[in-house]
Amino acid sequence: MELTLTHVQRINLHALMGAQRGPTLDDTRAFWKLQDIIALSDEEKKEIDYQVIQVQGGSAPQWDPTKSLEPRTYELTSEELERLEQAVKNWQPGFVASLDRVWLEPLLRQFEEKDGAKAKPTPMRRAK
């Protein structure tokens, strides 16, 4: 099955998978394999000035938001796609609605289309 990812989605998914705690070593290795598949190449990292910085005792990816890369399409097995989808949907720390929407909403739409359900935009409610 095909999954098309922007560099922002790739970076965020890579970080999210890196923070997973697999119940078995096989699960952990499956996440490593997916990370290797979607990882930015050294050339891509240079192109967007990608770096990993230290933040409050941890590390965080950083890149120049004015630069971008072409989206890439990956051929994944249904099991790999399901693993990615479950990692996103079950992410315990949660997401920041305004910051994560830009990369998360298009990704979720692809998951929904894979399941045969058409993604329906949620109607906006206006404050009274």
C-alpha cells in the first residue's frame, strides 16, 4: 500500500516511533525498520538545515521551516501501515492541536482512505 509523506510528516513520525515502547523486541525492531524506511537522507537533511538539538534533557528535531522537500511515496505492507496508524492513534502524550494539525490531518486522511472510508471534514462551529 502506498503512503505519501511530506518531510514534516517523516520527521514527526520518525520521532514518534522512536518514543514507542514495544511490548516485545520484535515490535521494537519493526519500529526501527519503519524509521529506517522514512528517515531523511544526509542530502535531505542538508537541504532543510536539519539538526537535532538538546531541549530540557532530551533531544528534538529542528529544521528551517522556509525550506521544504518534495513529498515521497512509500510502498508499505498492510502490516507496516497498520503499525504506523496505531502508533499515531494511540500516542499517549497527545498532540498540540494547532501545531500538529498541519502534518497530522493529511496523514489521518490517508489512513481513513486506506480503510475505505472517505475522510469527511469536521464542520467548523462559529462562536455565538
